[in-house]
Amino acid sequence: MENIATCPPRIEAPLLAAHGALATAGVPEPALALGGSAARLVGHLTEDAALAIGVLIHEALRTSALAPSSLNAATREQLGESSLEVAEELSRLGDFGRGAQWSEARPLAGSQAETLRKMLLAIVSDPRLVVARIGLQLARLRAARDADEAQRASLAAETRAVFAPLANRLGVWQVKWELEDLAFRYLEPLEYRRIASALAERRADRERYIEAFCAALREALRGAGIEAEVYGRPKHLYSIHRKMQLKQLDFGRLFDIRAVRILCRTVPDCYAALGVVHSLHDYLPAEFADYIATPKGNLYRSIHTAVIGPQGRPVEVQIRTLEMHEHAELGVAAHWRYKEGGPRDADYERRIEGLRRLLEPGDHSAGADFIEKVRGGLFADRIYALTPLGRVVELARGATPLDFAYQVHTSLGHRCRGAKVNGRIVPLNYVLANGEVVEVIAGKQESPSRDWLVQDGYLASPRSRAKLRAWFRQRDSGENEAAGRVIAERELARIGAGAEVMAALITDLKATDAAQLHRWLGEGEISVTQLVQAATRRAAAAGLPSATSAATPAARKTSASRRLAASPIDVEGVGDLPITLARCCAPVRPQAIVGYATLGRGVTVHAATCRGLARMGTEHPERLLGVAWRLDSGAMLPVEVTILSLPRRGLVREISEALVAEGLRVAALRSHPEPGNATMKAVLQTEVRDLGQLERLLRSLAALPEVIWARRSA
């Protein structure tokens, strides 16, 4: 990396001035030396003086444990406000959550490492700080040679997981190679030394060897009349190690440790250049591949060969046209996603490319607008928070500690009771920021609050809200199942059908099991009438006695007489006719009532105020009949009641208890959330003796907690 040891003169001069200002302010020289190394790296990469000086300020103050506030006004003026802002941003970025999660023994999973890279891009307010942070990482790795082993390993693990891949994606190849080699040296020192010993030469020596090889090849190509560009570079140690792992090869079987590339103008020139190479050096037939004649799947085209160069050292030679080279370096074949593999994230790739443009040659000084454009596009819709153990959690912008809990695990969200952010207790509707450490305070039992759905600000994520809704649906399902079980047991006992018909009822009513049958009954999906009819049919088919079965015609006649005697209605001047209470108004004793003679269905009894009766009476006044409530009848009258309430646990049970207190039974009870608001509607079918009992029931239901109103259904 000797070629990145210095930066352009227009960067070097301001850096030296900033160095002097900080020294005058009392910053020790060792701290300035480390900061200067990092600043020159960044200056070389970006040619941005303010950014480089900001790196110098940040690293020098961090190393010397001095606060930015310790700098006096004169020093701050010398350093410049823009550079001080960069230093402050880097200080806020800190060590990027490095802690217990970074170690050789605990490598990060690929998905977590990828999330960390996204987090770094999201945390920074200025995308250039990503490049500055990569430069800082390389400077720290260089200085870590004298640090203790644990510190080196932690720094190297962080580098390998996050910063080297980012450097690769941004196209900062030289920085990426050195980051990888230093991380390799610290994390796997034995393997590093083994490969270094096998090479038996320093990097500088390998570079001189390659340059001499290229010079001789250029001369030979010119002599053959072939116009071509020839250059090369030696492989770095970590890439050798990776290739040995991927291809399961010993070091002795690697022939591309030294590589040379020849760029020709035409395809015929490529094959002519191949002839020149093979005429100069013996080649290894097993290492020859013609990807021009047979391109790879990603359309990569080139000729690969390996020869034995001077001093008996193998050299790989790649030969291609300029067009093929452009595709290999800039097209699909060169894309970092293609090389790294894994799922495609087009939005992430687009944002990486925006940041990469900052490093392209060109003048971005007009670039306040350019930088603002890139800044606004980098992960503006996402934030990244950390668990206390260092796991990174990706969230939608505006997320709260509750969203964080549900993202970590659904059960943790249901058990969430409170949260700490950066060690401080915060409300559950606190809006999280990038890089904050969130600790969820959880109970043992799942008991989420309806307020999280009803009130704004608790859950920003639709996914979290869906998980919470599912929990309440499942819980209400349990209550409906319990209510349905009570109804089924009571109705089966009333008609004399035992538990032996249950399996048949499950089949007849198309339920999967008894639990679902009870749940449907409690929700009103199956009516009591359907249940009783199905049970009666099954009992009769099995030859079982039933309270509804009639043994003889005489018994049926007696039963009919009893039903007639038990009728709650007297009809003037009419004998034995079927009498039905109208569903449209469902009259209840002692309301004024009127009869209406239907065709074939007997007499339907309506409330005197019923609008339907008024319409029919206008059309057929001759059918209206005088009717009256029988004073000696104790028959129960069917009614339907509607209850509107806030959703809460236990409501179905309390409705059932209110009916029991009045000595009433549940014929059917179904509940459902109201669309568009945070309320729930329950519809109850029961039977009452008179209007007074109905009014008492309505008052009892309206007095239940969180019930908005209870009224008779229209």
C-alpha cells in the first residue's frame, strides 16, 4: 500500500496545517501520527480536504482521549467548521456497535453481517463518511500490530465481516486487499505464515518480478506487430487462501499467484498474443481455458493460460479484448452481487452505486447538491437498532421498541412490558433512531394490550400489527370455543342425545374436530337449530331415545296439544292455527301486538308499531287479526341483542355471566371486529319472559367494562 501512503499536494498542505494546529492545542504526537495515517488514506481515496482533516481531528482526539470541546476558538477556526462537523459525525458513529459479537470464536452469520453493512450506510448522515470509516479501519488495523491479541482479533473480525466487503462493493480494491490481508494475519496467523513462507518473497519482490515479466512480454508483442496493453499484479495472501479453500488445492497446485493481463484490439490479436506467450515460455496444458470460444454463464470471455516464467515460477496470463475487459470489470461478470452470491436486493444495489459515484474521478466540488441527493437516497426508509448482545435488527423508519420486540420474536412482542434504549427507560411509543441499543423488558406470560392497536404511535410496522391482531383473534377463539362447548352440552342434554353422537356431528357439520365445532357454535357460524337437527337425525338413525322423538301418533297429538296450550298468544275468533312471532320486530310481552294471517304459514304476530305490518296491512287489511298476550302463559320469547364495545379479553365470558344472572340461556353468540375502527360488535340471541326482563338484561350488559352500548337489534 505504499502508493496510498501520501495524498495529492492540494490535500497534503491543509493536512499539515491542521496537524500543526492540533499539536499547538496539546494533542500528543503519537495520536497525530495515527490520525494522519488515516487522513492520508481518505485524502488519497476522495481528494476531499475537509473530509481528510475531519478524519485527522476525530482519530487524533479519540486516541488521546481529548474532547472536541477542549479545542479553543482559534484552533477551531484554523481547522474549519466543515472538518469539525465530519469529526463530530464520526464520533457519533463511534465503534459501530463493536463488542461481544466481534470475535474469531463467534463469527457473524452472513445475514447479520449484511445487515451491519446496511446499518453503517444508514447511520451516517453524509455518505462520504462510509469511505472515511473504511480508511479509519485500515489505519487502525495497521496500528494494531502492537496491540494485544484479543483487540487485534476483534478488530479483524469486524473488518472481515463488514468493512472489507463494503470496500469491495465500492470498488476501493487496494484498500480491500490490505484490509483482507491484515484481518487474515490477525485471525489466522498460522495459515498466514504458512502461505507467506510458501511464497518465500516479499510483496515488493513479487511486484518487481511481475513488472520485469510484463516488460519482456511487451517487447515480444511489439516485435510481432501486435498492439496490446500488458500489466499485472501479484495475488494478495488472503485471496490465495480463499482460492485454496474453494478449490480444495494445495499451494503447489496454484498457478495464478502471479497474474498478467494482455488487452488486445481484436479477437485475432488475442490468439496471436497467445502464440507469442507460448513461444516465450513453456505452458501448462491443464491450466489452459478458452472462454472466448466458450464463454461462461455470465458471458465472461477471455483466454486463460499458465506458463513457467523466469526462475521457474508459474505465472497466469489472461488475454482479452478491451470490450471483453470492460464487461469483466464493469458488467455483470464483475458485479459484486454476482461474485458474492446470495439473494438480490435491487434497492440496496442502487444505493451502493450512488455512493460508489462519490469515488469516481471527476469534480464533485459543485457537489453539495450531488452529496445531498446521494445522502437522501441512502436507506431513508430503514433504521437499524442493536440488541444488548450486538445483534442488529432492521426496522422501518418510525419504529418503536414494540416493533423491535416483535421483529426479534413474536412471543417477545406479546410479553413486552417496557423497554430501555441506551440504558434509559423509555415509553413503548418512543421512536427509535439508528444505532440505538434496545433492551426489552418482558414478562413471563403473553398479555399484550389492545391499546397498542387502538392508539397511534405504538406500532409503526404493519407486520407487527398483524402479529398482534392474530394473537387477539386466537385468544377470542378460545373464549368462543368455551361458550360453544357450554351451548352444545346443554342442547344435547335437552334433546336427550349423549356424547356418543359428537363424532357424527363433527362429520355432518363439516368441522375438523370437536374444538372447531364448539368454536363455530360460539361464533354463530353454526346455529343451535342446525346442531339440534343434526343431533336428532343421528340419534334417530342410531335407534337412540330422544326427548324430541314421538313413539306413537297419540304421543304426537298430546305433544301438539301441549305446545298449543303453551302458546303465549290468544287469537280472536281463530282455532288451531300455527302462531309465529315475526322476526322483523320480535314483539315481547307486554308490547301491543297485531296478528297477520299468512298464506299457508298460519298467523304471524307483529308489534303494533312494526313498519312491515303497516305496509302489509295497507295492502291486505282483511288479513289483520286481533291478538293478545296470554296472561297464564310462561312461554319464553326470542330476542336479539347487539352489543358494541372496545375489544378486550373476557368480554364473551362476562356476557354469558350476565345472562345466567337473569336465568336466561344463550341461543347463539357471535362477535366480530368492526371494519375501519377499533371496536367490536357482538350479537346475542336469547329468550326472555317479558319486556321488563329484557330491559334489565340490557342495563346489565351496558354496565360491563368497556361496553359502549347494548340495545335490542332492530
